[in-house]
Amino acid sequence: MTNPVIAEVTRGDIVESRHRGAFAVVDRSGHVLAAEGGIAAAVYPRSAVKAFQCLPVIESGAADHFGFTDEEIALCCASHNGEPEHVRAARAMLAKAGNAENLYECGAHWPSLEEARFALVRHGESCAAVHNNCSGKHAGMLALARHLKADPRGYVQPGHPVQKAIARRIGEICDVDLSQQPIGIDGCSVPTWAIPLKNLALGFARFSDPDNAAARRIIAAVRAHPFMVAGTGDFDTLVMEAVPRLFVKTGAEGVYCACVPHAGIGIALKIDDGASRASEVAIASVLAGLDAWAPDEKAALERFRHHDLANWRKIGVGEVRGLRL
């Protein structure tokens, strides 16, 4: 099926570009509350499920054994900017679990935030794996390997005990048999399994279950430290600072997932062309349309439904906006 347009870009008085996509809003029982497009289609959630990947770190006892703080648990769920605070917390996690940076198998890239990149260059330093936006997640995975008494080497491989534990937990919470789903390799080298949007939304609804102690702890950590999940100027940090009762996480290629714990709702969204400019305003539009918010929260989400576009002279030329469907 052809997915509907759920975000568009204007310039002057016309719509210059359109972004198609699909989304599902599901409650804990699996009932679809709202949906558009092909929600049975499987997508790679990529970084949107980092909180699910963190569940075994909590449930195994690894986080308690190594004394991870809420700030560090939040970093496990992060696609961070590589700012000094992120690097500090990642290194602290490694040290607590007795792991060295050379055990990282996520690869190195420059910090996403320009200021952090320039700071490294000014000091004559190069980028390292600890600057990778997934370094917190990988520090958690290395800690899990230590706690399971498994060889940390190769912890990114599908057959490693760490990834087996993660696959089992993701399959349970999303009610899907991952052994029957396509599997790919994520940008940070860990497995990523294709999951139908409806099941992803169900997983996030279940993640909001107050009886799920590990999920409750992760949500509390992210609420206390939204900066650690993304960083300066990033959508995830900004929207969770503005609406603390919301849990939201981006994934690559236009994926967004969220849960509204007080309402028991999960949301999963995918932009067909993978554009993050569209996924941000689209998820805000879906969230703003839910009957789950106080007036100030709804107003905040409405502000995130669009953002202005300006040219190099700072002249306003249009906007990117999520559509109400």
C-alpha cells in the first residue's frame, strides 16, 4: 500500500516537499487506538529500541552490581552528541565494569555536535569510539558481558550471550519471534531485527507498564537526565525536557518510537524516505493529537509539530510541519 503524507515542507505559499510514512498508536492490550499507513510492515527500529536493549542490563543485575547511576542508565538509551558529559559518563561505565575503551566494537566517529568536534580539533585530538553516539549503549553491553561471565570480545555478534539476551527480551516485549524476522547490522555493528510497526508500538506500550520494574527504572533515569539521551539542541532532549511525562527515542532512517506511561500508550512511526526532519515533526503531531495531556503539555507538543526554515541570511523561507491525520 502507499503510505499517506504525514509531514510536509513549505516554501513561500506552496508545499515544496512531502514525506510519506506510517504510524501506530497501541495500548498495553494490543488494541490499535490510531494508525495510518502500513503498520504491519516490518521496519528496522535501529536506535529507537535502545531502551529495550538496556532491559537485560537492569534485569540481569549488572547495573546494580557495577553501581550504575541514573545518569549512566540514561546514557545506555542514548544517541548522544559526543559532548564532554556524555564521554565522561561512558568512560565511568567502562571503568566500573573493568572494561577498557579498546573493547568497544561500535567504531569511532566525530561528535555530532559541532562545538564538541571543534574542541577535539583545537586540542589536537582525534575522535574515538567513546565519541560514538552509541557508546553508552555499548558500555552497558560490555558490562552485561562481564556480569554474564562471557568473553566481552565479539559482544556485537548475534550469537554472543549479550545479543541473545537482548533478542529474547525484545521479542518478548514486542510479541514477535525474532528468529523469523529479517536481521541487519546497525551503524554501531550490533544486530537490528525488523519488527512490524504495530508490534513496536505494542512493545513501547508494555514498556510503560508500572509492574515492569526495569522499564520503570529506565524511564525514571531518562526523566531525570534527558540531556544524556541526546544533548544540546537535539529533539529528544528538548521534547522530554518540555514534557517530562513523555518517553521518546529516535532511530535512524526516519524511525521514532515513544510511550506515554501515565496513559499506557505506545507509538511507533516510520518515514518512508528516512528523513529525520520529517520524523521529528510527525511524531510530535501524533503525540499532540493524543487525549493524554494537560493543557501545558499539549501546548508544548504543538510547538514541536513544526519548525521554521531560514536561509543563510536568517530570512524565514518556510517550515517543516507534521500533519494531523
